[in-house]
Amino acid sequence: MKLIIAIIQPEELPAIKEALLEKKIYKFTVSNVLGQGKEIPVHEVYRGIAHEITLLKKVRLEIAVNDEFVENVVEAITSVAYKDGDKGRGKIFMMPIEECIRIRTGEKGSTAIG
């Protein structure tokens, strides 16, 4: 079992969601986050005052899967998010899951992930 965390651009979320659903990955969590990578900071003017915005809007996907689905998840995300030579495409992190328990039924392990 693995927990896959992907930090992606917000505009890519609908296409990545569709790619995940096509690969039969239905359960995931989405959060709006702020972060900074290698992108150039954005300069904006608000009410006549210039601001440098270094923390940019990102989306964080969290997907818990059994080991046989890991490659499908990575392929779904990278097929949409990859653009050659473009900075700020995001990151994918993978961590082992020690245990998973479905609260409703008390199931444990890979059957609880679903």
C-alpha cells in the first residue's frame, strides 16, 4: 500500500481527474495549497502598490492505493502534467502506508483501501 501525494498546477486538475477515472482510480483527496518551486515570482500591483507573490496557488492530490495501482496513478498524473522544458510542473511523492482501517466496517489492510 502506498500514499501518493502530487503537487500540481490548478488548471491541470480536471484533466488529471479524468485520467485517474479512466484508470479506475476513484478515491482521492484534493486540497488547495500555496507553495514555491523554481518558478519566477509573480509581480502584481494592487491599489497602486507593487507586490511580489512568491507563494503560488497549487493543488495537492492525495491518493492511497494498493501496490498494483501505483504505476497507473503515476502515469495518469505525468501524462497530463508533463510539458517538456516547462518549470513548475509539480512533484509526486510516494510513501508506504503501514496500515489502513475502514472506519465503517473495521476492515484492515489492502481491502480497506478499496
